[in-house]
Amino acid sequence: MINIAICDDDTFFIDYIEKVIVEVNGSDKDINFYEYTKGKVFLWDVEDGMDIDLLILDIKLDDAMGDQVAVEFRKKHLNTTLVFCSGFCNPSPEMIKIAPYRFLIKQYSREKMLDECEEIIDYLKNKRTAPMIKGYKEREHFQIESDDIMYISIARRGTNIHVCPRGLKNNNNNVFHCKKKIEDLYEQLKEYNFVYAHNSYIVNLKYIKKRVKEEIELMNGETLSVSRARTAELKKRMVEYMETKYER
């Protein structure tokens, strides 16, 4: 099942976007919709542990700003796909930092909205089929979702997998060892937004906050060096990734 929460004070838009999603999905049998008109009520519900795959969130709600709701939501739900919706598209720096997958403009034509929602649903389904990587820590093994991995670095007898921690704060407890070589992992993950930024590591484009000269800063504040030989390809892939997310 795909769990979709829609938080918007316009009930007509909620009804409309649900119908569009069902149409592009071909059925409503594998979708659960959760409707909210108040940001605070939505946050209360997810605090109880509700599992959400997709959140469609209005930028401006009656009781709160969408970016404020998103910040609180992201503290415990880092892997939910976030889509902002609005009658206008003027993303603030705060919204970009939250790393939404896309912005939906309510004035889109029906054809355009169908295209956008089809890509969103396809993304959710592909995300579920992304490879799992086996990691080890203290003699225990874990299956790690590739979407949770910030970057992978070369280590003795394999690689270290650096997983996105809750709250996006640097935490050494989120590092797992993998026996695979970095070149083998890259071949496995290159179709899922991973790119070489240095010969010693590959990084998930999803978690890059910004690039400054010969460094990249990740969403958790960690900085990594970028080799000159990898700069051009990294810049190219970052542009392609951002265009996919925002230039619609």
C-alpha cells in the first residue's frame, strides 16, 4: 500500500488531487489517503507513528506555514517523499533545505497535473524497488535502503556506508561496514542518484545541500572534498538532479 497524506485548507483541491492520483495509478486499491486541513492536526497524528510514503503539503495553511510544518515533520520522517503545492511557485531557501521532491502549482492544466502526479507515483514505486545494501555493525548485519544512504566511502576490506541519521545531525552511530568494493556499489547505485565526487567516495545527490569550490556540504552539515577530476561530472549530475526536481 502507498500511504498518502494531503494537508491543504482547500478541500476542493484535496478531492481533485486524489482523483488525479487514482487516475494515474489506475486504481485506488493500493492507496490510502489521509486528509488534513490543519497543519497542527496533521503533526499530532504523525507524532503517533503514522507511516507516510508521500506528503502533499500546501505552502500556506490557515494555521501554519507549510515550511514550518515540513520542518517539524522532517525531524522524525526523513524518508517520506515531500511535495509542496501552492497557487504560486516561489520556494523560499527554507523550503529548499527541507529537500522537497517537487512543487505542484494548483493552476496547472489537468493534463499537466496528470503528468506531474504520474511522475511522482512512478518515483514512489521505483523508490520501493531500489536496491538494498547489506551493512554490518558490531557483528550484526542490516539491510539498508539505498535512499537512506548519504554517501559511501572506501574503507579497509570494503566500504563504509554513511546513513542519514534522524534529525539530520552528524552521528557516527550511523556508519555501517560493507564488504563490497566502492566500484561495485557504484555500478549498483548509479541509476539511483549516486555519483563520484572523489575517487574515495560516492555521494547521494539527494543529500547534497550545496557545493562551494572544492567541497560539498551535506544536509547534516558534514563537508566532503571534491577532486578536480570529478568536479565536471558532479556539477553536471547536480544540475540534472535539480532540474528533475524543480524545473517543471
